[in-house]
Amino acid sequence: MNSESKDPDSMNYGILQNSIPSNSQKLEKYLGKVTWQYLEPHFLNGSLIYIDNSLCIKDVAKAFAHDDKRRVTKWLKAGDALKPGKAHAKYWKESNPTFTALVVSPFVIIQEEIKKNESTRC
């Protein structure tokens, strides 16, 4: 272990790169564009969380990662975040949209891609 560092995580990250990645950098690693075919197995095991396009997927992921119950509960009560049901799955299977997905284990947070003329919060 590096004598200057008593934090083993610092040492481990130091081996890989010059600095410790921020939480935002860690989340970026698990952010991507996917189709319903990729997401369907996650739907079947109950790990999908669908969020409304009025929310920033990165902000939602941070709230889930930090167990921010107040914000998550607010989104769930408002219907801005939800576990998709069979009707959602059927629609997405038929329409084959693209999603932005971000893994915050054990969840996969998804947001349907918006049309070019619409704006996004992120």
C-alpha cells in the first residue's frame, strides 16, 4: 500500500488512473442507449424503473445511488418514476423505441428517447 494513502480505494483507483473518479464519472460508465430487446429481460426480473422525460436521468440515478428516499418517493407518488407494467412492455415491444438506460444496481433506470424537436432536462 502507498504509504501516503491510508484509503485502499485511493490506492486501487490510483493504479488504474491518476485520479479517483467522481460519482458522476462512475454513473457515466453505466449510461447508454438501448432498445427494448435489451431491456426486456430486466423488465421480466422486475428491475426496471421508468422515468418521465421531465426528469434528468443522471439526477434520478444519483438519488437512487444515495438512497434519497424523499426525492424517490416524491417521483413515485407523482408518477414521474414507476415500475413499468405489462401494457408498457407490450407497447415498447411493438413500437421498438430507443431508451437511455443507466444501471444503479439492482435497478436499471430507463427513459424513452425524445424526439429531436423536444428538449431534455440533462
